[in-house]
Amino acid sequence: MTKALAMISGGLDSILAAKLIKDQGIEVIGICFKSHFFGPQNAYKMAEQIDIPIKVIDFSKDHLEMVKNPKHGYGKNMNPCIDCHAMMMNYCGSKLLSEFDADFIITGEVLNQRPMSQTKASLDIVKNESGFSEKILRPLCAKNLLPTEMEKSGMVDRERLLDISGRSRARQMELAKLFNINDYPSPAGGCKLTDPSFSNRLKELVKNNKGDICGREVELLKLGRHFRISENAKIISARTEVEVNSLKDLLNSNDIIFMAKDFNGSMTVIVGEPSEEEIEFAAKVTGRYSKGKDEENITVKYGNFDEPLEKFIEIKPFSDDQLIKYLIK
């Protein structure tokens, strides 16, 4: 039986592409890639609606290395979509086709839907960079492209493929209704690299980090308010109890935490090698986001994570005007 690997992002387009091929009597296995910037949650939900299995591939380390310096650059934010898609297809072609004894790869790309990564030239770059151009089929826009070997050989019926082009979602929504796919996310997607705020934090991290950026540092970008006053250390102020708990899961004994001694409020963290000036700065941030923010002076306790907070500092809490120039937006 003919078998295809469908790259499932968790969005509507990729699941429609998989459904079109499945309806031709071809066995379809969903492949969802996981990194520090996106995960499989939506992919599971979408695959269930068309009854295909999902295999999750964690390529976080390799993907992070690529994101630092993508060959084909970034989109509007820190999203290297061309390099990302090519990396996924290369992984499918070089490892998964043989593992699953599959014949070809399906993607949900639509010609001219995205200005950077889905022009005709970009789609060709992705195919060529993947190293497996003869194995890639784009069912939603196939009739706008040259026939693939799968279509020429009769493995796939080209007449049952589509010619969608452009940014309108009308035809995809019609297909979703036809296929009884009722629960799907907005086209904005779940990739953190397309988020302007997260991208700004990542740019700042790449600029100031002297060594290799690790997964922990990327995960920290997703939490709290971030402040930078030197390249040696970053200050993070948690906004909610949920963020406090999430931060604690990422901290180690080298990190320093701050809490207002006599007032409720959120936790502040220094990651890096802080100076005395930065310790005082973090204490003032702690004061600003505590119930004592309007006091003339308060006491802040601090110490290394997982140890008693036995150090104290008297500070006047920062005002918003004093903080704004240090905030990484």
C-alpha cells in the first residue's frame, strides 16, 4: 500500500493536505516537529479529526542552532520559515521515509499565502534545500506547480489535487466544513518566532549572550517581564503565581531570587553574573511589583535559588518611568 508522511503543524492547511491524500486510499502518517518555539498540542487535536496517527519529532537542539543564523534570513520577526521548512523536510526524507517505509512527503503549503516562505521561488528553495525535492507533494496548490513524480507515475491522482493560491482562507474553510473539521486554530499559528514580543527578547538574548544559547535561556524568554542593564546578567520579574512556579522549574543554584520582606508581591530573578549595582536594581524591580510599591523604602530579601533568603537590602521601589528604558518589550 502506498504510504505518505504528512507534515502536521497543527493548523488547518496541513491537515487538509493530509485528508486529500488519505481520501485517495493512501495511508497517511502525521509528522509533527517539536522545538523550543512550537509544540504538538494542536497537531494531536487536528490529526484526531481525520483519524491519522501522529509521530512527534523533537529537533529542539538542531532547530535552535539554525534559528541563530538562518541561511535564508528571517521573516517579519525572528521566524526563519524557509530554513525551518527545509530542515523538517530533510529530516523526513533522510530519516523517516525509510523508518516508516513511506513513499513521499506531504506539506500544507499554499502558493503565495505567505510573502516570504510561500512564493514560487521560496517553495522551490525549500524543495531544493531539503535534498528530497522529488519526494515532496503540496496537495493544496499542486495544480499551480509542475507535476511531481508521484503524480506522473499515477501513485497520486493529480485531478483530485487543488489549485489554491493567495492569502484568502475561503476555500480552506469550505473544505473544513466538507470534511467535518470543526475545531481548528486561527492561521496566526503557534510558533513563538512569529510573535513580535518574543522575537524582540530572542534578538536581545542573541546579541548579549557570550556563549552558546541553551534551551533553558529560550524557555525563560516565555516568562515574566525582562530587564537588561548590562550584558552580564538579565533580570526577570514574574507576573503571576503560575509564572513563579514555571520559573522555579527552570532555575538553578547560580540564580538569585528576590522577594519583598514585608509585602506580598511577585518574585524577581537574576540570571547571570550580577554586579552589586544589578543586585540593587533587581531589588528595586521587586519593590515596584510588590504591594509596597508606593512606600518610601522597603526591605527586600534575596539569595541563591533553593537556599534560605538570608540577605537583605533597603531600597526605594522603582517607578514605571525609571524602569521603562530597561524593559525588553
